[in-house]
Amino acid sequence: MSASVKQPAFVVEVPYTTSPKMTRYEGPLIDPNPEPRYLDAKRRELDLLGPELFAQSDTPQT
């Protein structure tokens, strides 16, 4: 008879963490040479949403 070793239900072979690793971005805020396909995608997105994307109200919303 072989002795069976009971394994835990969830075995983590490689330790890991869920804490974020944030670093400060040092690059430019605006890309001076954006890719045309990015601009086309944004144009299509704005055309799809139309004026519903933007709103203005004289009364504050709570």
C-alpha cells in the first residue's frame, strides 16, 4: 500500500503579490506624432457618440 499525501486544494508554485507597482510617468503628455489609425479610431468614436458625448448644465448635479 502506498501512503497518499494530501495536497492543498489550491497550490501556488510561484509566490505572487496583488499589490500595485506604480511608477511616475516621465513622458510627454501629448504625443506630437500620433499614429493616423489612432486618430481615425477616435474620429469614428466621436462620430458614433455625437453630441451625446458632451453635455452642459446650468444647475450642478449631485
